[in-house]
Amino acid sequence: MKANIGMMYPVFAPISAYTPGSAITYGDGAVIQEAVSANISWERSDNHFYGDDVELDNDNGILGYTITFEPSGLSDAARALLLGEVTDSSSGVYEITGDAAPEGGFGYIRVMRAENQQGRVINTYDAWWFHKVRCGISAEETRTKERQIDWRVPTIEAVGSGVIVDESEKLKFAKHKNFATAALAKAWLNGLANIT
């Protein structure tokens, strides 16, 4: 058994340098906010090859992906980091401009239930890192408070692309690693996202 039962610790770090064939250099990253949910939609090629009236092959490789991510909210600093909003430190005003959001690495931890070698069910912590995404918010809704509170959180769409980060010349999109504790998973993501 290996079922997902939770999510935590979403992080983002802007890309400061990238040359295909070498590792990406990230700027100072940050924990975005508490995590609510994340859904990954993988975009795959669908190229069937037929011969003698049967399918002989199908190239179904990954072309890209979109992560629909809901944090518990967004601070002004987190919006600026993810979306590229510009701030004037003297006035505290944040400007939304027509510039594209910065590219960066994005990660989070999936809390999993699994059986260990003794057959006991335990929690494990599956840390995920997406090498290169660009985030955006397409719509935001604000409403009055009514009798029943309808909790509203922003929905961020992170569109990801592949990168060549080593001599293998393979296009890579993400990596993940399982840990026995949340602290170890957080430490791994902190190293990737340049969080001190």
C-alpha cells in the first residue's frame, strides 16, 4: 500500500542561470505558504505507428506539464516571488506589470502511507522538485462574508518545461525522493531551492 494522505512545504526558487547541459543555478528560494492541494497534468505526445493493420509503436513521451496549485493564501512577498510583481520598498506598493513571471524551480512534499518491511503501516515523505516552471494566476474572486464562510484561496497555474541538466542530454522535468521523516524531506528541498 502506498496512498497519498497529505501535502506540505511548498517551495519556489527563481532561476538565476541555466545553460543546457549543466545544472540550473537558483536564486534565494522561499517557502510559499501552507499547502492545500496540487494537481499535475502531464502533457504527452500521442504518436501511433501502424503496420500490417496493427499498432507497432507509440511515442508517448512527456512534452510538458501544468501544476494547479492551491496554497492557503499568498503574502505580498510570495506573490512577488512567484508572479514577478514589482515592489517599491519605500512605499510598500506592489505593481502588477505586463512582464512574464520569472522561471523557477518548484517543490513540495507528499505525505504517504506505506507498509514497511515488518508490515506496519507508517508515514513516509515523498519530496518532489520540478526543475523549471512559470507561475500565473488567471482569475481571482473576492466576495462578501456571509453566514457560512466560503474559504477562498488563490489558484496558481505553474506551467513546466523540460531541461537538460547534465551530460546525459535527456530532457528532464522533475525528480522525487522518499524520506522517512518530514525533516529530511524538507532539508532536501531546502538544498534544491537554495533556502537557508
